[in-house]
Amino acid sequence: MGDPVVLVERTGNRVNIVLNRPDRKNSITAELAEQLRDALVAVNNDPTVGCVVLQGAGGFFCSGIDLKAAGDGQKPAPLLAWPSVHAEIYKCAVPIVLALEKYAINAGAALVLAASVVVAGETSFMQVSEIQIGVAAPMNQAWLHLRHSPAVADRLTLLSDRISAAELLRLSVVTETVADEAVLHRANELADRIAAYPQSGRDGIARVWRKLRGDIADPDGWFKSLTQP
């Protein structure tokens, strides 16, 4: 049995979830999607977790769906597991701080858009380029709809260009930019700060945001429906 493709590490009440396929630029397979979903379910069932850091192994975040694996007969599996990952993020009881190192492309970009706080390396970029291969970008579109303006959503999904960290900051897609070598340290630092606040405060912030943004009664069904014709 090989190494797990998602690592879960705990420091105090901070949980680091690590995409662990550095040899494939942390691209997403059926196995990775399932393990990521399971890690998020565990977080949602553990009231002692104060904050999550989502990161990639090897100094970069995520290059999207692993098209090589998809070509080996695994194509339906990531599509089946992927919406449930995002449903668990939506249901997550604690904030998620994402460490954006180097790049986040397509499915990786959707995770960036889903995070509560994003720390980006100064040379990193994000790209939503599904339109170039003739498909929709449902998980990216879901979070753009929930969190961002139509103008930002259209720019990212229709132009499909690489957006630099500086421009992502201007668009409020990321929270702050730091030197590339400082991304993980800063992400952990912010997560520890959030985790140190009273749980009642974190819960209250999340509850009010859901009321203001419009709560989704069935997140699993909603995210899954976006992948269907």
C-alpha cells in the first residue's frame, strides 16, 4: 500500500489537511477526493477542532483533476466524489485557511474559492480554464456565486487566464500575499489565531453569514446537481 494521498496533521486545535501527490502536482484522483472528503467529515464531527489549514505537499497547491488517471478509466469517480468534498466544505463548522503555493488550477482553484481565508505566495497564480476544453466549471461557479460578484465570476470563468497573486488580492479572491517561502508559516499563524478565539464566536460568525448569504438546505444535493445536465 502506498502513502496516503491526503495527510491529516494536528497541532493543538489546528488541523492541517495536506494534498499529498507531489509527484503529480497534487492533482485530484478518485482516491484523493474520497480521502479529502473523509478528512473534512472527521473535522465536522470533532468539536475540538478550531481551524483547518488546507495545503499541498511539495511546495505547490493543486494542478486540478489528474487527466492521466481520468484517461485510465477513472473519469466518473472524481466527478462523483468531488461535489461531496465541496458539500463538506460548505457544512464545515470551522474556518478553512488555504495556503496557495505556486498555483491552483481548475479543481484546485475551486478549493481556493471555497476557503475562508487564503494566503498566496507572491509568485503564485490561479486559473479556471475549463471553458478551453469545452466544459463547465461547476464547483468554481458554485463558490463564485456564493462569495463573489458576477463581474469577478465572469472574468475568471470566461477569460480563463492566469490570475497573478497580486491581481487575486485586488479582486479579493485571496486575503493576503506573502513571500513564497512564508506561505505555510503565515497560513498556520492565521489559523492558530482564529482557533484561539472562543468557539461561540466562530460558530456565531458562521451562523450569521449563512443567514445573510442564504442557507443551502441540502448542500450534498445542491453541489451534486450542478454537475448534472
